Amino acid sequence: MVESTNKGQPVLNDSIGFAQDASLMSLIADETLVYASKVKKTNMFDWTQERTLAITTDQIYNINKKSTKRQIEIKHIGGMTKTVWPSKCTNEFTVHVPTEYDYRFVSEK
């Protein structure tokens, strides 16, 4: 859930210093950063890869090192689900994109 200020602007949650890195900020151009964190992306073979997940007011970005691997416009997201107990991996969530393919992530945050 994204909190907002009194003026309706989202509050930045940046646990990795994304906003202080000019090369990373250039990837999101003039969009407003809302959230940034390290996550593990799970691919179709169940392999995990460390990525940076950046969420702006317009898009979700999957970033590997200093390059964008995929970006999804918020308006194309059909929903999100979170794995809950009794599953062994309760820190997993999935971003559902009806017009493309879903994205599975694991996050400690």
C-alpha cells in the first residue's frame, strides 16, 4: 500500500538509495519514484534472479544492474496476489498482466 501526503502525492519508500543514483534515475526519466527495493524475480523455470524493483506513479520497472529489463504501465496491471501461510514462501507476490505474462517476485520487505 502506498501512503500519500496531505497534498495527494505518494510518499517515497526507497530502501536502496535509488533516488540518489543518477544513472538509475535516468531510467525512469521524468516519472515520480514511489518505491524501490531489491527483490528476487522468479522465471518460468523457477530460477531466481536478483533485480531492483522500481515503482513510479506510471510504471513498474524490473532493473538488472543499470538497465531496464522490463517495464509495465500501471494501467496494464490486472491485479496482484501475495502468497500467505500455510505456503512455505509467504514473501512471494505476483504482478498479473493480462495482456502479457505475469511477474513473480520474492521480497523481504
